[in-house]
Amino acid sequence: MSQKIKNTENIIGENSVFEGSIQLNGTLKVDGLYTGSELAIDHVVVGKSGKVKSNFNCNSVVVEGAVLGNIHASTRTMLLPTAKILGDISSPELIIQNGVIWDGHCVINTKPGENVAELVKSIFE
């Protein structure tokens, strides 16, 4: 009886360059350079030597390397001490460790579609 093997871990290795569109299941670890318009993958890890110039639309994102682009994570975003980010982050959970360099705006909302501005303003009415 044969079983289908599902590759859930994919790597752009150190000193590798990938430019374009990626579609895959599972996790992508970037230790090299990735350039594209959007990463729409379940889980993305940008390793210490990783560089990503793209917008993210993922369930979760972990950044140790450099990111130029906006991050939208539906579950969690974690920025480790060596992370360097230029872009906005939208995530229901954001973990930022000491040493992170980040320039951008952040929206933390556990209820997507809810208007945060109206919710906060209504508290003061």
C-alpha cells in the first residue's frame, strides 16, 4: 500500500536567489534571497542570513533576517533579535524580542473585519 508523501518543509538555501512567484504547502524557510510580489504560504521563517523583498500573507511568520515588505499573519508574527524589517505588520499576536530593528506601523486585531477605531471611540462616548 503506497502513501503520498507531502513535502511540508521547503528551503531557499543560503547563497541561493529566487525571484518570482511561489506556491507551496507547509513551511518555507528562507536563508538566501527571495524577491516577489507576495508570499502566500502557511508558515514562513526568514533565517538569520535570509533576505525577503515581498509582502507576506501567511498564517504565521518568524523573522531573524531582513524583510522589505508588509507582513499580514492570521495567527502570529515573531521578530527575533537579529530581525530587520521595513514595512507594516498586521497580526493578532506580535512577539518582538530585544534587538529588533523595525520601521513600520502595526495593527493587532484578534477579530478581523472589526473596525478597531470605532470600537475604541465607542468606549469614550
